[in-house]
Amino acid sequence: MNRQGLAVIHRWSARAATAMIGVFFMSTVVVEIAGDYESVRMVKHAIVWAVPALVVLLAVTGITGQKMAGRSQADKIVAKKRTTGVMAALGLLVLVPAAFALDAMAQEGSFGTWFWVVQGAELVAGATNFTLALLQMRRGADLSPARRAAGSRR
């Protein structure tokens, strides 16, 4: 696949993944503030079912980004790679386990202290990943040939 095709796939998979992260976060916040326990159960279960799609989108984003970056040691590329690693670690170590734990607790009707501790950790990690995803999108836009060309004419 040529570089332009990789860039299109990368851009759209990154946008879709970022949107999903935002939807997960906002649906959690809204249901915790305005919903009842049944609504919380439904949202937690829906998130668990959507996690595989998010993982695929993130994998496609990572693979296409890696292919486009190659062996570059440019500061912006190194920063994107480092941020991607942080996002992956948060996802694998906090967000995915928290999603499954929260779903299990919600399905059991167990909304005690541990639910709220895990929910708090998930919200912090989710907000962090969403912020980092937006930062990654900005860095990616700064790396695009069109943006670089426009910037050099200023």
C-alpha cells in the first residue's frame, strides 16, 4: 500500500478510535450522574462489547503509524511513538481490565466501594487517553505534507 493510502487509513482509524474513547468516557459520566443502576449496567455491558472494536481500531492506527514513521528519529515522530506507548499501557493495564471488572460488578449489582474505586481509576485513565489521543491527532496533522507546506509559506 502506498503512503497516501496508509495515511488515509491511519487518519480515519485514529479518528474513530478517539471518538469511541470519548463516547465511552461521556456515556460513563452521564450515566453515573443521571442514570439509575440499570442504566449503569447497560452502559458497562455495552462498553465491554465495544472494546474489541476499539482494540482493532487502535491496532490499525498503531500499525499504519509505525509503517509511515519507519525508522525516523524526528522529534515529533519520537514523541508520537512515546505517547502511543503510554496510551497502550493505560489501555492494557487499566482501561480494559477496569471495563471488564466494572461490567462484572454492575451485572452483580455490586455498586460498593470497589466499584467506585475502579470507576475513578477508569475515568482518570480514560480522560488521560482521550487527551493524549487528541494530542496525537494534532501532532499527526503537524506532520502532514499539506500542513508542513502551508507552514513553510508563512
